[in-house]
Amino acid sequence: MRRHNQPAAAIGGHESAASRVLGWLPALLLAQLAFSLLAASRALPTGGWSLPVVATATGNQLLFLLRALPLLFLLTWPLAALRGARSRLLAVGALWSLLLLLQAALEQYYLVSRVPLGADLFGYSLAEIRTTVSGTTGSATGWIGWLCLLLPLALLWALLVWRASTRAAPRPVVLAALLLAGAAAWLLPVAVGVRGLGSDAARDIATSKGSYFVADSLRWWRATPVPALSAAAAPGAALPTQNPDYPFLHAETTPDALGPYFGPTSNGRPPNLVVIVVEGLGRSFSGPQAPFGSFTPFLDELGARSLYFDNVMANQGRTFGVLPSLFGSLPMAEEGFAALGPKMPAHAGLFNVLHRQGYRSAFYSGTDTDFDNERAFLQLEGVDDIVDLRTFGPGYQRNPFSEWGYPDRELVSRVLADSDRLRAPFVLGIQTISMHTNYAFPGQAVYKARVEQRLDTLGMPASRKPGYRAHADIYSAILYTDDQLRRYFDSVKGASWYADTIFVITGDHRLPEIPQDTYVERYHVPLIVYSPLLRAPARIRGVSSHMDVTPSLLALLSNTYGLQRPAQVTWTGSGLDMAATFRSLHDFPIKQTKTSTPDFVSGRWFLHDNRLFELQDGMRASEIEDTGVQAQVAQRLQRYVAANTRFLSRLALSPEGGAPRLVAFNAAPGAPVQDAPAIGMLPAGLGLEEVKLTHSAEGVSVVATFINGDATASATFSPLAVLAAEDGRELREGYGSAIQLHAHERRDVVLSLAVPSLAPGRYFVSVLPSDPNSGKPLGRGNFHIPLDIAAAVQ
């Protein structure tokens, strides 16, 4: 009998373990619920609590628990079968606590980077991960952060102790149903119910970071190469492929779009170049009409005396791609060009083309250029001197609050120490670091006080100031870096080489911690081209990317100043668009992280995550549902990916390597047109040409001129005007009747915003074509038009 009963006892023990797991699950469920509510509330911007976002986020966090249940059960079952009750409780509690802690780590990463962590984790070495973690540890968790971490853990353990004291009845049907539901839940979208939320930031908050990490990691592991396409199989390809072995190689035809703005040098020699890459510098908080107000007063002053490019996009959402894009106009490869390491093929770039013509080169960084393999890239480009964390030299103070290296004040001091020894002609690169997590630097208290002063200078309403104060460390770092740039320019004004130097300033990407309305905002950066050689300043509104900078600089130096440029190039950019009015003509890829799938800009269209957006002035983007256009943009993206895949199969860009044949400038027939549109020509797409505002005792009258620049009729739309207070509160909407514009038609529409007795002050009006059913933008709008009311109209 004993031998006969032994297997039954063993089976009964396993059934008992399964029953225990099922009986203890409510403890984990309630702990997950508490964690979800706290995490979502913490991620929302100050003063921006939203019930739909929190509810959706909580639902997706609970859905992640359901998805994790099958694997969690397999791991928990043997622990729940341990002999001692105390051992069972401690083992299961530790495992489930680990699940909560891992989710908390993913949430903390999102709070720091404002990007959910996915497969990009696998794009970095252990040393780079250690540097990143060390560099962000200073980001204060705060008591709310500790509450989000400790309260769910305390709730889990308290409920586990209580549930462990009661015997759970076996319910195999319930357990089987839960496990099947957990497996089936992976068939649902990664984030359920987020499409209806108001912004990309809200959708990210409402996405379970656990679900995203698992799904994105699986996507990366399962990714298969895209088959290469031949030029014959891809008519109208975005890239001028001529040789299937070198899919990016083409004749150099970039026009000298910058030349008309520049005068001769004092000595007849080619000018020097200084290119400054500012960590995290985004257009949303820098420059004229910056949505958050500008916190870069010096760059604003400099930009007013420069060629200021309003609508420039970085080709990467993190620093990994900025040097190859900006200095080489290079393809993205698989995880960024520099990630190829020793396999990076020799190529023509700004540094080595100028080095062959007598230029000395140097690159300065306050951090370790081994990160993102920048040092290897610069060495491949032939940079003569690289000064970074390892070669900075004595007499400079490292940042005691961050592991990244030397703060920007020390970086500028180090650059200035070599300034008097520079011999023209030279090309100099400078890369800042202080506008990076953890946003801490020596003397920060002074700049935090200046944040308050800056808010007053900007006329920021009191109701909006708490949101800025919540990010005082970030805004103080922006002011600090801007101050160091001012110090650099003030110091080099007296240098012998200053008068014959062209300065280029841009951001590597927009820092992510300040919330953004749309995904494209992450890439929107300023581009300032300043020089004493400029004939006159100008404000440029054509859309360009970092990949267009080097082609245009070499075209300028060859055509205007007599240097040579390569006869054949592998640029993925086609030169800066100098249009004074908004337009988008270029095709170029964008990559958020090393392992993310590329997005694509094709003309005025932006394709992200299989969603189509129309770009608007100020790099706003409205989602468009047009399957035909989406298929065309997707095809162009496919051609780029196919060329990139072909390049990766051979790891060769040009048969000439890094020493292509150099020739004099030749404005080849068929070169891309970069000047402003012809008079009378309408910009492509549906949009606004002009808005006139008048105020009376009855409210605000809006006369808007809508235009359709396409050769076909526009979509049916409803003209919409929105009146907002200075603090962003919406006061009134005014709709017009639904209309459709014929090809190349203009039409004036009068809209009324009936708000009697408006108090004196500043208001803002936004006008746009909107979908008659959903109210979503259908084309280019004019946003944030100021309306100043000096006194109430009697």
C-alpha cells in the first residue's frame, strides 16, 4: 500500500503547490495594481494628471502581469513545493519582488530617458552600460520614487503572509484558464487602448514597459535582413544607386547653396571650420518661438546674426549616430555606422577630405570617446588630435556629480588652452556633455536661480512655472551650457583666425526628459551657421537633416573658396535646403536607438512605426490616414533599407575608400534645386498661407487663407480656429463648414471665436484644417499665433 500510495502523494504535493500559487496570486495582483497606479501618476508631467492615461497605463500593466503568468507559474511552482512553509514564503516572495523590481527599473529608465527600454539594451557593451548607469545615478529618485518602489513591495509581502496562513482550495480549471489567457494575451497589441490618447508622451506613459521590453527584444532577435534591390527593380529609388556593389555611391552634384551668403576671406585662403555638437540641444527650448520658451539666450543672439535653420532634424534619437551623420553623411548600418567598429569601411568625410588639402584637424570631448565607438570613427576619418576624458591633461576638474567626465566649463577651458596654437586652415570638432543625465554640475545653484529669472524674462504665467521648476536641474544645465558657449565665442573673437572661420552649431538630438507632444520632436534640433564672413543673416525654413551638412559645407568650400571635393561620394544627404518658406523635399532615414527599426522622411511625409504623418512648419506632425501615400513612403524606406543591407553584406562604400579622386566644383546639370519656390508656386499639400486676426467686443475674428498645392483635389476638411490663454488653457473653438479645395486653389475662410470681454493680456490662436469627423489635423496649420490685447474693448 505504501508503494502504491507514493506516486499519489507526490502528485498531491504538486497539486498543493499549484493551489498555493493560485491562492497567493491576489497578493501579486494587488501589488501590481498599486505599482501601476503610482508609476503612471509619477510619469505624468507636473500638474498634468490625466485619468484616461492613468487608467490605460494601469490596464496595460495588469495585462503584462497576465502575459507573464505562464512563465511566472513555471518559476514559482517548484518554489511553492518546498517543504518548509517559511522557505516557500520567502522564495516565492523574493521571486515576485524581483518581478516588481525589474518593472520599477524599466519605469525608472523611462523617467530618465523618456523612451521605453527595448532591444537597445543589447546595442551597448557592458562598459557602456556601466557608464550610462553611473551617469544617471544622480537623477534623484525622491520620496515619491521610493514610495512607488516600497509601497507595492510592502503590500506584496503583507498579503503573502496573510494568504500563506490560509489553505487554498485546488482550482485547476481556474489556473488553466489563467495560463491560457496569459499566453493568448501576447496576440494583443503591445499597448492596448493608447491610440486615442492625446500625444506620443501620453501613449508612452500608458505602455507597459515590461511588455514593450519583451516585444522589442523578440523583434530584434527575430529580425531578418531585407533582400537587396537592384536599381532596375526599384525605379524612382530615393538613392541614386549606380553600382550594385556600392549601393550608396553616386556622382557628387550637391549645389553650393551656402555660397551666395558668404564673402571672401581676408587672405584669400579657404576658411577654417568649427563644428560644435551640443548634447541634447533641441529646438523646443532653444531659438525663436520655441514651444517651451528659449533657455539659450546666447545662441538666440548668435542665431540672429547667422544662417538660422528652423526645421532641421537629427538622424538619430541618441548620440550614437551623430558623428557619422554630421561629418560623413553615412548610412545607418545595423546599429549605427560607428557600431561596426574595426569593420567600418574607409570613406570620404569632412575631416579626411579637408586633411588631404592642407587642413589640420582636432576633436574635443569632455567624455570618453570610446563610448559609441566615436574614437575609432574619428581615427578612421583621419583626425589629427583627439582630446577626451583619457587625454584631457592636468589642471582641470572632473565633474564630481557625474561619471561622464568633464563638465562643459572645463571643456571650453581645454579648447581655449589650445586656441592660440591653431594654425589655419583647420577643422575643429567640439562635443559637449553637461546637458545629459544626471544634469548636475559644479555651481548649479546659481543657474537654478537663473531659471526663475529666465521664466520671468519669458513672461511665463505663474500657473505654468511649477512644470519648469520640476525640471529645474535640466533647465539650469541648458543655461549653463549656453553660458559656456558664450564664453568660448567671447574668448576667440580676438584670435587671429576668427575673422576667417565658419562656425556650425547643432544638437545631437533633443533631450528626452522634457515631455514632447509628438514623436518627431525628439529629432528637431537647431542648426546655426555663423561666420564673420557672412554677408547677411537669414532664417531658413526648408527641411534638412544632419546628413545634408557635410555635402553643403564641401560644396561651399569648393565652389566659393577654391578647394576640391570628391568626384564620387556616398552621401545619404543631398545638401541643405535654403528655402525661406517651409517645405520638405529630402528623403532621409531616422533611427531612434541602435536597435530600433528606421523611420523615414520622404518629402513632407514622415513614416514612424507604420504610421504616416505630415510634417508642418516648426516640425509639427499630424497623423494622416492615406494608404496610397503610406505605401509610397514605405517603398522608399524599403529601398533605403535594401541598399543598407547590401552595404552590410560587403562592408564597402566605394572602391576608392577614404581617398576618392578630388575635382574642382562643377554645378552638374540636374543638381537638386535648393532655392526658394518660384513666385506664385504653392507649397505642396493642404495648408495655410496667411492668417489675419482682429478683436472686437464680441470676440476674435479670424480670416484664414487655406491653400492646396497639390495637382489633385484636397481631402474634405473643416477649418478650425482655437483660442488659448497664455498659460495654455483653451478658451474657445470655432469651426467652419466642411470644404474641399481644387488643385492649386486658394480660399479665404472667416472663423469667429465668440469670447466677449477678453481681459487685457497675451493670447494665442491656432488655425488648421481638421478632419470633419475626428477633429484631427489634416494638413499644415499655423500654431501659437500671438494676439495681444492692450485693453478691453468697450
